[in-house]
Amino acid sequence: MEAIVEMNEESNVQATDETESEIIIHDADAEDRAARAVETDETTDDEIAPSGPRSMAELMSTIEALVFVSEEPLPAKTIAEVLDEERGYVEMALEELAKEFNERNSGLLLREVAGGWQIATRPEYHEQVRAFLKSRPSAKLSLAALETLAVIAYKQPVTIPEIMEIRGVQSPSAIKTLLDKRLIVAKGRKETIGRPMMYGTSKEFLLQFGLKDLTELPNVEDFEDLAGGT
């Protein structure tokens, strides 16, 4: 009997050991955390995955649209910020777009003017465009204003007494007209007796005459011809 009892006890111990070895302890909280981590990783990957860089063709088309709707010449820096693109990539696209415009042989071109880019008419069609514009009512510059603007453009920064000395007549009304048209702006005061105000041309001046900067100023005769339609 003792032998049988001992055998039964050994069997029970073995059965208990086998049962304990088969028991798997589940940590529900840990499993939930792991599942959430996997879901988070997948969602994060999807959310931050970039849509891919713009192709050159797509970037050129987008830039063309932006330049077209812009009221002022659009700088490459502004385009890069708006589109979240590298400035160098944008400048490359601008150059390619300007080249494409030139190869179209259309009446328009893309040019760099007044610190930005603008779509404009081709120089060879200026006479036709000017004839059309002249057919519309416009406020042209008077001879006095035109002469004053020429002095300021080529001698800036310049004071009213200096303008009067060059022209031989006073120019207060002409100065007011040019200020009203935003073709000139104040450039501070000259450190001399009376500290007179100095004047120079504005960004609007560059826009009106289609100049990239003041280094592109034409000779006086051509300037007067251009200003005749302003």
C-alpha cells in the first residue's frame, strides 16, 4: 500500500509539474500597449511619409501660375517659401521657364525685373502695345515732370535745389506729381545747410520702365521716349 501511495504521489507531482509548464501567463495591459505601439508606428509612418518632390515640369508650371497672378515681380525667395522648395531648385526652374518662354516665339516672355520675376510683352511688340495703350485714356507725365524724373533717375539721390539748378526752374509741382505716381521716394536728408530732402527713384519706377535695376537705365533720349507713355 505504501508503495502504491508513493507512486500516486509521484504521479501527482509529475502531473502538477506538467500542468504548470503548460500554463501561459497573459499580461493584457502589456499586449494592449504593444498593439497601440504598432498602430502608432504605422500611422506615424503614413502621416509623415512625404508625397515626393515636385518634378521640374510640375514646379515650372506652378511657378508660371504664381508669377502670372502676382501683381508685382515675384522673387525666387518668396516662391521657394510658398512652395516649401529649395531656393536653388526654384531658381533653376525659373531659368528653365524663362528659356521655355523664349523658345515659344509668343508675344510674352518671363523676365527678371525689380528684384523679382514677371511675365511681360516682348520688346519687338512694344510699338503695337504702346499704340493700344495710347488709345486708352491715361494720365501722362507733363514735360516738367518728365524732365524732373530724368534728373532724379540719373543724379539720385538729389535735392530739390539741385534739381532746380540743373533744370533752371523750380519743380515743386513736378515733385508732387512724381510722388503721387509713386515713381520717386524720399531718400533721407542731405547733411548740409537746411538739411534738404533727397529724392530717388522707387521700385514702381523700375516696374513702369521694365528695368531690372538702375544699371539698365537707357540713355536720356531713349528714357524720354519711354517716359512719354507713362
